[in-house]
Amino acid sequence: MISFLFSFVGLCQLNKLQELDLSYKLFQGILPPCFNNLTSLRLLDLSYNLLSGNVSPSLLPNLTSLEYIDLSHNQFEGSFSISSFANHSKLQVVILGSDNNKFEVETEYPAGWVPLFQLKGLVLSSCKLTGDLPGFLQYQFRLVGVDLSHNNLTGSFPNWLFENNTRLEFLLLRNNSLMGQLLLLGPNTRISSLDISHNQLDGQLQENAAHMIPNIMFLNLSNNGFEGILPSSIAEMSSLWVLDLSDNNFSGEVPKQLLTAKDLEILNLSNNKFHGEIFLMDFNLTGLGYLYLDNNQFRGTLSNVISRIYELQVLAVSNNYMSGEIPSWIGNMTSLNTRVMGNNSFEGKLPPEISQLLWLEFLDVSQNALSGSLPSLKSMEYLEHIHLQGNMLTGLIPRDFLNSSSNLLTLDIRDNRLFGSIPNSISALLKLRILLLRGNLFNGFIPNHLCHLIEISLMDLSNNSFSGPIPRCFGHIPFGEMKKEDLFARIRDSGYEGSRPVYAGYLVKYWGYSNFVYEQKDEVEFVTKNRHVSYKGGILDFISGLDLSCNNLTGDIPHELGMLSWILTLNLSHNQLKGSIPNSFSNFSQIESLDLSNNQLSGEIPPQLVGLTFLEVFSVAHNNLSGRVLDMKAQFGTFGESSYEDNHFLCGPMLKRKCNTKSEGKWYDIDVVFIASFTTSYIMILLGFATFLYMDPYWRQRWFNFIEECIYSCYYFTCDTLSKFFPYFVYN
């Protein structure tokens, strides 16, 4: 990182400098006061740095030659007023914002302010704007692009922006609180990008919407409350590349006209109530690259009309009512990199032709009725996420199931009927972060080669038939240990170049095509804190856990597990583990859930565990533990009797079992005292009886006669019994 003030000691003397672009340089510090000297500056771009402090109101008024200013993506704080540009008659592009949510832009001071400039581009994204749209926009008539996303703007959709600015091409109002209906009152021939997603708009779309915005290329209405049937005229938007209607309440069938829009590249209809069959003969979106139909009510099979889409990269049809077999021709769609088909009614085998999808990165066919064995995916070295859970797959995991040089991050094959042992080939998946094998029929020892998975953060081997000890090397796997990420590795799409108009690069930079490509987020389920929890997207970077519950594991709990200082969840319950709870478990500085119940553990509960301040769930129930329960302080003050039940040698007020001097000792100390006392008493009684017989001849004779009678009685009883059964054995 470079100190900003130190680097500009000489630069501020260049009072004839016209263009200064220092974006993406990781400068830190405050804006130097000497910027006032750069009175000839036309372009100032300091975006994507680490600049901090306040933007002084006296810093910019002298720079009246400015046409383009970009201070976004820094660490600025405090308030900044747009009135600082009151004398900037040449200003065309203003881009403000901060990455720390501490930077506020004031747009309404002084009241009734009429600016001298006519902007072509305005970005006030994440600037803590509230209320209606900034009033000074009423006086702007040359706007080409406006981005007021990620604020708290309210009111109705600002149709007047279209009416006042006939050149408007880009309008982004994403993630605000705009309400009411979308009413496009008059045609706008230039608007090409409209993003009003993540608001509170509702109602139905106008039937003539296509005539109001005929040249629209990117239309994002997602995450609102739109409802009703999709108007068929939407297919008349002949320039449409991207259509995102996801996360609304649209219903009915998708208009057939829309399914023939050959120029459409991204179609996202996820999370609505669309129904009917969509892959009919009328389906002819041959230019489609991304198709999202998940979380609707679509029916039917994967018709071969999909095979016409040669450039299809993403096919997402999960959470619908689709059925039939997965066709073998799916292997011919060589451009496919994401295939999400979970939670439907697909059946049959997973076709081996799927291995021909060499560029596939995301494969999800979970929660279906697929059967048969696992196919070899060895040739798919770019595969990152595999979700096959919740099917009826059987057999062994093939040794060549995966490519040892693959980039696999997630392997989820839970809740199938797979059996056998875990092959050694899995240990070569050095980038694997999530391994979920729960609910199968795997057996044998847990192999030590799993310890080679040094990037693992979630491992679930529960509900199988694994036996033997827990591998000690598990303690050397850095479950969940934080890794330093390069927070500043950004690729700049485009920017200001040469003598182009100062707003040209800005338009590409903020409304480039790449902003409309959707990344499929990984999602996994893991049992923690006694409940099934789904984790999705970036949160997976902060989740760690090891679940070995419901197996047949034996032996002691390795004290090496105490080295997993970053782990959040550890579940060893419902096994046959013996020995004591390791004192090293006190090193679990981040743990939130620890379950050791239903084993054969003995000894005392280590008192050092009281220091586990993040613990929310704790159970040692149904063991053979002894001694006093832990003090009810810190987190342990929240755990009830159920955390300790069915440990007959545990005592304490919580269990209503008083601890006395003896019961406070260890169970084996109690047993030693009892055995010693019993043995001594027994020997003393025998010696006393022998002494009595020795001293009294009469009773000694009576004792010997009694013993002799017992011997003869046993002898005659045995002979009589054998004589009765002897003929039976002879003749049979």
C-alpha cells in the first residue's frame, strides 16, 4: 500500500494537469489539501483505493474545470454535499460512494438549489440517501445514465426521469424501497438498461410495456411484488438480451412468443408461480446462454428442443415438477458449465455421457429418484460442486470417480444407498472444502487418508456404519481456519481512455454486460445446534464442522482433536467411545455446538470447558461420567439437566443429586475403597469361623458330618438321574 500524501508532494505543483486517473492503486490516507492547485483538472478518478477521512467541502470548489469525478469505492466518512459543485458548469459525470457505509451524500442543501451543470452520468450508489429522489434531478435534462442503487429511496417509480431526459439509456434504482406500480406513461426510444430490482413495486405489467421501451436490452424487475400473467407483448422487445423477472408472484404459462426470442441470452424466471410445460416444440431460444426456471411449477420432461441451444451455459430447473429420465444427449451440450436440476422427479440412471461436459463446473441433481451406480467423472477437471444427495444411488464409490487434479470444492452424496469404504482417490482432492457422506451404508475404519484434505471445512460422515477409532490425524486438519484473502483483487471492466467523451468509459464500466451474468451459489445442509441448517453462498466461507455421529466408533477420543481451535461444530454422539473427555477440548475457542452424548465416556467433565464462551449447545448425556457438573456460569449457565442426564455418578444442584465427600471422588477411587473393605471383612469372617471350629471339637465334628452328608447326597442324586436317562440315550 502507498501513502497518498507522500506520493503527491510534487504532483500538486502540476497546476496545468488535465487528467488524473489513479484508480485501483490501493492508495491510503486522506485527500491532500493541495488538490486545490489543480485548477485545470478535467478528469479525476481516485476509485478503488483505501482513501479515508472526510472529503473537505473546501477541496473541490476551486476545480471548476472538472467534467468527470469518481471518488467511489474508498473508505471515506462523514457527509458530502452536492452543492460543492455549485460553480462546476462543465461537470458531466459524478460518481460517489464508499465501501464502509459511513459516507453520506447530501443532495437537498441548500433548499431550492438549481445547479449550473447538466449531468450525463450520476452514480450515488450506497450513499445513504433517504426519502424521495434528489430534487436537483428535476433540473437535469441530458442524463444518459443514473445509478441510485442501494439507498433508502421511497415513493413511486420516477417516470418523470424518462420524460425530462429523452437521452436516458441506463437507469439503476436497485435495492431501494420504491413502492406502487410500474407505469410507463410514454415511449422512450433510448432506454436500453432498466434495473429496478429489490424494491416494493407491485401490480401487473402493462400490456403495452414493450411499446414504451422498444429498445430495451437489459430489463431487471426481480425481487419485487409483481403479479399476474406475463403480457405476450414482452416478446416484442426485439433488442432484449437480458430479462430477469425472478422473485415475484408472476403466474400462468410463459407466453409462447417469448420462447421464440432468438436474441435473448439470459432468461431468469426463478421463484415465481409459472406452470405448464415449457420445453415444447415451440421452444426456440437458440441464442440462450443462461436459463433459470427454478422454483416454479413447470412440468414435463427434458425435451430434445434443449439440444438446439448450442451455446447454453446454465440450465437451472430445480424445485419444479419435472420428470422422466435425464437424456443421454445432454452430453452433447459442450458449452454447459452449470446444471441445476434438484428436487424434481427425474428417474433412471445418471447417464455416463455426462462426463463429456468437460467445462461443467456445477452439477446438482439432488433430491430426485435417480438409481444405479455413480458414473465416472474423471474427465471433468473443472467441476467444482457436485450435489447427488437424496437419491437412490447404490454401489461403491468408483476409484476413478473423480479427477485427482480437479478443482472440486463440494462433494455432497448424502442420503443414498452407497456402501463399502471411502476410496484412497478422494485424498487427492486437495481443494475439497465440503465432504458430506451422511446417511449411506459406508463401513470399515475411517481412513487416515482423509487427513490429506487440508482445505476441508465441513465433513459429515454421520449415520453410516464406520467402526474403529477416530483417526488422530483429524486434529491436524485446519477445520475452518481463516485464510487471508486478497480483498482488492478486482478486474476493471473498462474505463476512461484517450480523447473519448468523459462519460463513455463510465457507461461501459457501470453498465457492462458482465453485471447481468449470474453466479450459481453453492448451498449445503449441515446439522448444527441440533437442527438442520442450510448455508448458501459466501456464508460457507465462515462455517466449519465435523460430524461423526451415529456410527460404531470405538476407543478413546483423541486428545489431538483439541487442536481444532477454529471449529464451530463437533458431533461425536451415538457411538461407543470410551475413556475420558480430553482436557484439550478447552482449546475450542470458537466452538458453538459440542455433542458427546450417547457414548460410554467416563471420568470427570474437564472444568476448563467453562471457558468456551461461544458454546450454545452442549450435551454429554447418556454416558458413564462422574463427579460434579460444571459450574453454572458464563455459557454453562444456559444448559439444563438434559445436557447431563443418564450419568448416574454425576452430581450437583442441577441434577438434584447432592455431592458429598465420597461422591466427589472419582468413581474408581470409590470402587477401590469398597473392594478393600469387602475383602477384609470376608477374610475376617472366614478366620473367625475357622478359629471357632478349631477350639470346639463337638461343633467341628458336626460340621464335618454335614459336609459328608452333602457330598453323599450329591453323589446319589447324580447316579439316580443318569440311570433314568441312560436307556433313552442307548436306544435313540
